[in-house]
Amino acid sequence: MKISIATRIFCAVLLSAGLGFYVLVDWIGDGMTPLFRELTEEPLVETSRILAGVAAAGVRDGELDVALLRRAMQEVAGQEFAARIYGYTKRRVDSRVYVTDVAGLVLFDSDGGRAEGQDYSRWNDVLLTLRGEYGSRTSRAQADDPGSSVMYVASPIMASGRLVGVLSVGKPTGAVNMYVEAARGKLLVGGVLVFAAVVALTLLLASMITRPLERLARHAKAVGRGERSSLPPLGRSEIGDLGLAFEEMRTALEGRKYIEKYVQNLTHEMKSPLAGIVGAAELLREEMPAGQRQRFLDNILHDAGRLRELIDKLLLLAALEGRKEPAGLEPVRLGELAVAIGARLLAVVPGKGLQLRRSGEKDVVLSAEPFLVEHALANILQNAIDFSPPGGTVEIDISRKPDGVQLAVSDQGPGLPDYALERAFERFFSLERPGGGRRSSGLGLCLVREAMLLHNGTARLENRHTGGASAILFFPQ
């Protein structure tokens, strides 16, 4: 099973980010409870100190008088208020205050006096304070309910420098737990939002990495199929450097292969006319009738013309293959140009009695390089004329398609063998013309293909059901 790079990057970042956020949220969440309790304990220390000072003010003859403290706590307990603390509204005093003497007996309990008279000397808040240490404890109001925990902080009640009792202030941790859960919720929401942002950025990053690679892969496949393909934009990154290196390698390999193939093909194609020229020239050294001499001279001129045509087309083809785009775009009236070229070519072969017929769209204007379009039309029209029987008709049909314009040049000749339909655009491939058996240079349709590729178009051949063949050029919008 093939797993794409984008999928691998996404899964790796997703896993690491998810694990990281889980650990972070869990670690912060676990640290919140003791942090909030520390924040709660600190004001309890101050409150117990203040209330211990108030209780000390009621000492008479070394004895604690809790009447003032009792009235104050009763008054506070009976008051109604609403204090909005972030998302929580506080409506009552839930702190508990109790006072013990130096023996640890409870003299006052703000919780309805329920613990008054009991011995609290063993509770840490009272025990440690009586020893002169910092006294505090956390106990559950209900043994089986962790949420009923109450935090107590005690302070000594001093009178004339003498310890006369202990005052403890208790605060239920339920409010603390509520704040902790609220903070956990916000932390979780924040974590989810950040995680979603990381996922989105990961997708963007994976796309930024894989999109140039996909473009480069498509470019490489197109090159492998022999198509004309320009290096796509890959950005200024290592992938861009890879694309440039690939293009340099491709240019070097194609250049070497191009030269080798051209030398082989050119040597093969030039042998026949050169042999004809040399043979005719050697025979001309001998005495012969004037008519025979003229025939040999005509052969030399014909073969020399073939060589010149071959060289001219090779130079043009080499120039086209080295280009990436048309040299300049101008309005081209496709129908008018095709008819003008066809008429000019028919004028050279008046003995065949051929006719030129145009059909389809009348006013089609392309934005193209006129030189390339003219060469492409001239070559397919010349082929149609060569393969047309005497008295036949060469048809030019232009039609609009949803995504471009199509031009078809058809003849009434014998058509093409099936094997030639695919090979016709190969360099130096040609078929014998009807009648004389003469072959072309085999470069005309290759020039047509290169001209169409420069316009991002296509060229193809197909046999007609009614006989003959059609050369079809497609110009995209």
C-alpha cells in the first residue's frame, strides 16, 4: 500500500501535536488544583490573623469573650448579597470560624455552635498553633464525599503577649474545585482550537511540500512520454533546486540523444540523394546523347533539391525544438490563410485537376504565431494534395469546440495504413506517394507537431469512413 508524503507528514505532525497537547493539558490540569488551593490558603492566613486580633480585643482579665465575635458572624450570616466573580455569583458567606481555648476546647463555632464544647486539640490547625507553629488542615465534612473538603487555617489569639486561644477559619474547597473545572474547560477549549490550528497549518505545510513534487512528477512523466513540457513553478526551495537539477540533466541527456539520433537519421536520409548525384555525375563524364545527358542533369537537380529541402527543414525543426513558446502572438484568420496556402500549392500541380473546398466556420481568428501556423497548414495541405487522386477534392473544415478551434484537412486518397497513423509524426518517417512512389523528407508532419505543441495544441491523423485521410489540428482557447 502506497502512502503519500502528505499523508505521512500529516499523520506524524498530528500524532506528535496530539500527544503533546494531551500531555500539556493533563500536566497543567493536574497542577491547577494545588495552585488554586495555595491561592485560597494565602487569604485564609490573613483572615485568620485579622479575626484573631478582633478576638484578642475581647479578652477580659485573661479570659476570652466571644460574644462580640458571635454577634458579628451572626450579622454577616444573615446578610444577602450577590458578588459576581467571573462566571460565578457568590450569595452567602460559606466560611466557618471557630475559637478554642489553650486546652483546645471549642468556645465558639459559627456553624450554629455545633462543635462548641468539643475537644479540637488533636486537629492539626489547633494542635500546631498551640505549639507555636503554623497550623492548617484539610478535612472532609462527609467522609465519603471528596467534594466536601474544607481547608482550615488557624492563628493564635494573643493578649498581653500571652497565648489565650486559637482562632481557625475554614473555607470549603467546593468553590476552588469549581474554578479548577472552569479553568480546565477553558484550557481544553483553547487546546482544541490550537490543535485545530496546528492541523490546518500541517495540511498547508504538507500541501506546500507535496504540490511542487506532484508538479515535478507530472513534468517527468510528460517528458518520459516524449511530450513537450516546461518546468513548472516549484518555488525557491530545495524542491525548486531539484527541479532545476532535473531540467539540466534532461537537457544534457536530450541533447546527447538528439545529436546521436539526428546524425544517424540524417546520414541515412542523405545517402540516397547523394548516391544519385554521384552516380549521375560519373555518368556525365562519358559521351552520351543530349537527351540522356539532360535526364541525368535533371536527376542531379532533383536530388540536390531533396538535400536542400532536407537541410532547410532540419534547421527549422531544430529551431522549433529549442523553443518553449511562440515568438510572438498576432491575430491569424485561420480560414483565409488555409485557403490562400491551398490555392498556392494547387497552382504548382495544375495537371491533377484538384479542387479546394472550404466548410464550417467562416470568421475564425486565432491569437498565434503566423509563421508557425503557416508552416503547419502548408505541410498538411501539401500531404493532402500529394495523396489526392487526379480530379479529387481537398477539403478544409473549421469548427468551434467548447475549449478551442479545430481545423481538418481531408483528401480522397487511399488513406493511411494503421501502423502509419501513430508513426506519421516521427522524424524522417514517410510513405510512398500514389503513382510515382516518391517519398517526402519525413520532416513535414514533425514540424506540424512541434508548431502545435508550441501553441499548446495537438495534431493527429485519422482515416475517413468515406475514404481518404484527415489531418486534424486543434488550437485551444
